[in-house]
Amino acid sequence: MMDLFTRKMTFLDNFMFKRACKHIRNGELVQGARLLNRIGSHGHRDAAYELAKLYESGKGVIADIGRARHWARQAADAGHARAMVRLARLYLIQPNVPAYKGAAANLLQSELEDLEARPTEARLYATRAAMAGSIEGMALAGYLCASGIGGEVDYRTAWIMYSKAADAGNVEANL
């Protein structure tokens, strides 16, 4: 059972989340992103998911795959199935990063390492999304298992995932 403070914070965060979404719908992306950042920092999983989308697309914020991964991971680890799929896809991306040398390279090294493709983690999050009932997660997990991306080729699991996704109407799983 939640205490009074937790209930008030949850109510306030949900209210601010709705305001942030309204800002975004009205094209006020910077204001929406600021509110999302504030409540996402409190652990609001829907706010974290929306922030991941904004950082991936560069709408209202400077596009940043590392930050998109950060927010998607926060939402995914809180059980947000769509965030699990988004994070899996983000982990498959290997952005082109210029080579840095000297002092700048030392400062940026940790940030650059966060931009490396992580196929094993992509497969893990796609599978978690599938287990959470995400049709898109099932299709992606099926693809990763059939292709051997992020682990051994596993045709049996791939077929199970593809079949469930296709039965639920996912067009890609029918191909």
C-alpha cells in the first residue's frame, strides 16, 4: 500500500506527464521535453519512453542515441514493453562516430563506448518484450533468433516467435 506522499507524487507526475504530452501534441516540443525530463528523472516509465523517442528523433532536443538508449533502458527496466522493443532496436544501431585523438578522445571515450552496437542486449530486450506480450517484440525476437544476431541461431524459438506475431496480425512476421 502506498503512503500519502507516494500517492501525491504519483498523482503529480501523472498530471505533469499529461501536460507534457499536450505540449508535444501542440508542437511545443521543448516545453514538453523539459517536463518529461523532470518526471522521467523521478522514475515515470511513460515519460522515460517518450523521452527516448524524442532523443532518437531529435524533436525538441538534440538527437542523441546515447540518451535515447538511457531513457529507453529506464522505461524498459520498469516493465514498459514498447520501450523494450525500442531499446532492442537502438542497441542494433552502430552510429558513425568521428575518430577523436588527444585530450578530447579521453573525455569522450565513455560516451563513445555507449554508442557501440550491442546485439546480445538487443536480443535480450526483444525477448523480454515478447514475453511481456509485445507483438512487435515477438517479430523482432524471431528475426534475431533466426539470424543468429546476439546469440546462436535458434530456429525453433524463431519459429515460435514468428508464429505468435503472425497470428496476432504482424505483417513482417508473415514474410
